Amino acid sequence: MRKSIAGPERIAALLHAGEPVRLVLIQRDETDPELLALAARAEQAGAELWRGGAGDLARMSHGAATERILALVGPELRTDVHGLCARRGAVWLLNRAAYPSNVGFAVRTAEVSGAEGVIVDARFNHDDRSRVSHVSMGADRVMPVLWAGTDEALRSARAAGLRIVALEAIEHARARPVWEVDLTGGVLLIAGNERDGIDEDLLAQCDALASIPMAGFVPSYNLHAAIAAVAAERLRQLAR
């Protein structure tokens, strides 16, 4: 799993022990020679260097006293669909996503909830993908976000032994409330197109369909809100 490590002493100890430090975050205007040397040492060991603002450091410190240097430890950030599914955690597939901002919020939500990564099946151009990155607020820098087709994602999920669960309206004959669906272990979670949902032929390939209750007049949640509800339920089940 990804872990955030704060403080120069702890980061130096990790590097000395040969731990997989994947990313180091320091302020873009940092002048402390010891911190700069530590960041350079991490970069030489293969870590990505992220120079952010004071707000980035404060936000990434998770409410604790703001550190001047943070590190990310965990799996390799660069991988493919097969490698991502092989990690046997939670992987999100955004099937035929339509709006870059929605995808950006979804990526951030997936990362915050501890997902292994996100696979995006969408016809986005360079500007669209840049918008996704911007809205995710850096989540795409600390978790794999892969642009690939749904068929490839399904094949890789099956090969890795992941259960396949789709978000679907309760009106569907196979749909069950999300709290009745097992979301623990290795799972590929599928969210469909914001307007048209998920095609029936794709639903037929899923092991389970999970539905989120709704009580309003508007017939659906925003994409990232639905993902947040399912991600929180998965965390609840894991904690239990």
C-alpha cells in the first residue's frame, strides 16, 4: 500500500534501508541545503521529485504539523493494466467516461480511499487529460491512472482473479444495495458513462451489481459522488 512518510530523518532512514521511495515532495522555493540534498538523493534512487507550494505540503501532511519534506512509499507508480490488476487491491474502471472534470474528481476520490489505481476508458485528447490531472489535485502523480480499453481491463482483472463489480441502478434485476455486496479483497469496480450508464453486455460479465440508494427527484448521483459512496463502503467493510 502507499504510505506517506514525513520528515527528513525518517526519509533518510528509508533511503538508507533501500525502501521503495517513489516520490518526494518539497516546496518549490526550498533553500535548506540539507533538504535539497536529501531530495536529490531520493531522486538519484529513482524517486520522482515534486516541487509544490506551501499549500501542497500542508494538505499532504494530513492535518499534522506541516513538514517541509514528504515522501511516498509503495508500489511502482509506472505500470500497465495487467500489472495494476495483479496487485489485487481495488481498481476502478471508468467505462466510456464523458467529462474530464468528473474523471479528475473520481481519480482524487479513488486515491484518497486507497485504491491501487484507475483505468479510464474515454476518448479524451491531450487537453482533456490535462484537465483530469489538474482537477485530481495531484492524485494522478501518486497513483497509477491508465488510459486503456474496457476489454483489456476485464481480461487483466480475470487473469488476476479479481471480482468484477459494477455500479448499477437498483431497478436492475441483479442489483443489490452496496452494503450487501462484498467489496473486500481484489476487486475491479466499474462506473459507467455519466448519461447512459453501463451497457447490458458489460453488466452480464460482472460478478455483482452494487446500487447506491437515492431518495431525491434527480435520478442519479454525480460520478465521483457515486464512487465516493462505494469507496467508503469498501473501507467500512475492510475495517470490520
